[in-house]
Amino acid sequence: MNPAIRKVGIGLTVLILVLVAQLSYLQIFDANSLKHNPHNTRSLLSNANRPRGDIVTADGTVVAHSVPVSDGTAFKYLREYPTSELFSQVVGYQSFIFGDTGVEKTYDTDLTGQSLQLQLHNLGGLLSGASTAGTAVLSLRDDTQRAAQAALGFQRGSVVLLNVQTGQILAMYSNPSYDPNPLASHNTQTAQNDFTSLSQNPDQPNLPRAYRERYPPGSSFKTVTASVALEDGVATPQSTYSARNQLTLPQTANTLKNFGGETCGGTLIESFTVSCNSTFGQIGLALGDQFVPGMAKFGIGEAPPLDASPGAVASVGPAAGSFQNNQPSFAFAGIGQGDVAVTPLEMALVADGIANGGVIMTPHVVSEIRDSNDKLVRRISPSPWMTATTPQVAAAVTQMMINVVNGPGGTGSAARISGVTVAGKTGTAQTTTNVAPDAWFIAFAPAQAPKYAVAVLVEHGGSEGSEATGGAVAAPIAARMLRVALGLP
């Protein structure tokens, strides 16, 4: 064979192999990504013209459904959200222009009947042409979500309420929120205008603060600090710390001050009850490089695997191995300030870990998938996410959290519930200079046999402004949420 022809033949063969490899990659390995790409209008149009199942709350309220339309567009169905802004940050939206978010995206194949489980479950429907669309049943309840909305009122902040044993989220609401209906509109200009308005709004109502925004947790983080210290043997419940009104920090001329300039100290239990900064600053320094891996066991540094797209962001803390060069940051980390920044969801999971004997459950917002005949197809089973600490340490920290709510001088007395023992921890977190502090409270109840855990964040003190504390502002909201979850008046 002529050498030139041979070279051309080899070159063509290589090009054909490359083309086959590229097509194989696109059709097999990258097919799902291409299918769900928001710019893939063919896929979006196909989904919009397919019967789509409802999304309903655990107590039966429909929060998303599709209605047939003849509006002069190419669409056969319009997605509607009857509860407007109440569930939007969890449920998300289906938009021909902007794609899907939230539960709408995570459970898209179930809602459109394209999941293998639904198709196997409804072979008769497939053969007859009947709808195979599935229904996503949320773990969130309408009553608990409305309670969170009402409790926050006009205050900016977030509430997360979850089942201690299962990780099911019963309420997850952030204020401000937004109405997803304009984004689902078939009118391109209406959807675009609303998206632009939301994007330019400085209050960011379309930001799910509960799981995608980080804040300094303040003293609510002392639950983590105490747990790590107890497990690592740096402290015991009876370890004693000298009374002082501030802690001199190494490597700097700065000090870490107690809240309001108070003088405090005593045992670890007493310091936890009154939320003594100087004690927990000392513990942060004593832990040193042990602190970071201890935080990691509570999930600091990792994103909780939440089933609402685009998912939760990771909470953060000091860098591993940085103690020798940045000791003051570890003192501030001990009181939940400095390099520590968390989501409200993360702090609800911290409470869950203590309540559940040291094990943090995987959080989820959907409890089950049902077919168009309301028959169960799949249940989201509980699974552990992190082993934060030992049962013995969890029990010791639980007792300290009970003292915060019920003990003399406890900072969380506003979270008391008649006939129910509540375990909790307050937090008042400095954010930026000349801005009122954020108010925090985490809790669970009943303390002796925990069922529900809650985290409450009220930004910049809410109605109390610069005078706010976690005990005054956030603790009553937590108590209200626990009462609703427990079925109490």
C-alpha cells in the first residue's frame, strides 16, 4: 500500500475512534448531566409537557402541583405552588428558563415517573399509557412550617426543626422568602423580570439561609467545644476555671471579654450554664490542634447531605494544624467566633448529635415517594451521617444543656415548657462592627427521651436590636417550635 494512503487511512481510523469515544461518553457517562442542563430546552420542554406528580407535606397540604393549560405556548402543563413563599426555599421551582431547584430537581425522575422503581411499580400504567408520575411526600409539616414563619414574623432569620432519631426535617423556614410562581410562568418576560428582581434584592429572599448561608454561632457552639474537651480528656464536668472578666490572648495584646463585662468561672458545668466566654476561650487554647478534628466529627468542614438541590453548604472552622501560628483564633473558636461559621441546619444537627447519644442522623426533607394511586414506592430510610461523640459525653453535655434552661442563672430559661424538660444552649454572636449581634438558640426535648431538635437564628437581634441575646430572642421561638412538634398548646 502507498505510504501516503496508509497514513491517511490511519488518520481517518483514529478520527473515527475519537468520534465513537466522544459519542459514547456523551450518551453514556454524560447523559444525565446533559439531560438536566438548564440550557437543554428540549429536555425542559419534554418535562414540562409530561404529567408531573404533586409535592405534599407530611400532614397532607399540597405545595406543588401541575395544572393543564392552553395559554398559546408549547406547554401542556403549568407548575403551581399554592403555599407561595412558605415552602419555596425547600421545594424550589420548575422553570423552563432557569431549570429546576430544590425538591423539584432532586426528585425530578420520581415526579415525572421516570425512575426505575416507579416504572417497575406501575408496569400496567406504562402499557396502557396512564400517568406514572410519582408524589413526593415531604417530612416537613404544614403546621410546623407555619409556626416557624409566624414565630420569626418580620425578623430575618431561620428555624430548623428535625426528628432526632430519623433526621427527618419537620420545618425549615427562612425569612425573607419568595413566591416561586412567577418563576414557573410560561411568560418568558414575567419569569425573567422576577428572577432579575430577586437577584438584585439586597435581602436575597431566594437564598435558603437555613442551609446555604453561614453565620458565627456564638455561644451555641460551646456544645461542640465542651463535647470535644470531654471526649479528648482536656476537661471533666468538674474541671475548675478561675473567675475573671476577660482572658488575655497569647501572641497578641488583645483579650477575649465576657458578655457584658461580667466576671465568671467555676466548674465546666457552671461555666456552661452561664455561658462564660473566658472559660471556653481557655478550653479552645487547651485543645489546640485537637480542636479541629473534634469539630470535624460534628460535621464542621463538610456539607450535610441534604436532599434539596443545590444542597447545603459546608460549615467552617480554623484550619487544621494552624494552632501554633494562630492561637487566638482557637480561643475565639471555643466561643463560636473568629474562624467558625455555620449554617442553622448544622447547629440543628449539633443538637441532634447530643440528643441522639452522639450520633448525627442524615437530614432529609422528603420522607417517601408514592405512585399515582397513592401506593408507597420508596421510603427514605434513616441513616447515620456522623458519630460526633460518645454516649457518655453526650449524656454529660445533655445535663449541662438542661442546666442552661432550668438551672439557677441559666441563660435559656425562656425556653422552659411546663411538664417537659428542655435541654438547650444560647448564643449571642458578634458579626461586624456597629451591627447588632445575631441571636441563637439550639435545643431538644424531652431531654430524657429526645424526640425533636431545633435551631433558631435571628439576624442582628431581630426586634431587640443591639440589646438582643439568644436567651431573650431565639429561645422563646425554639420553645414554640418544640411545643408544636410535641402537640402541646
